[in-house]
Amino acid sequence: MPEDGALTMVTKPELARRMVKRALAAGEPFTYPPADELYGGSRTLRA
């Protein structure tokens, strides 16, 4: 939890985008992430 106690709403595609970004930064090898229609419909995640 943040120190100020404030929580922020984040969508599932945004969480996935952040996870992919962290995996790439850590050098984790993968060719593509699997995605269903929810994640595949996110333009920012596909980019």
C-alpha cells in the first residue's frame, strides 16, 4: 500500500503492460505474451 493510503484504479490491460515492461527490463526472454480478447483489444498493450 502507498504510504499515503491512496489507492489508484488500474485496468487489467494496464497491469499487463506494466508486467511486460518489467519483464523486458529484467531481460526475461519471451517471444510473445498470450492474450485473450480483453488484452488483445488494448491498443497500448499490443504496442
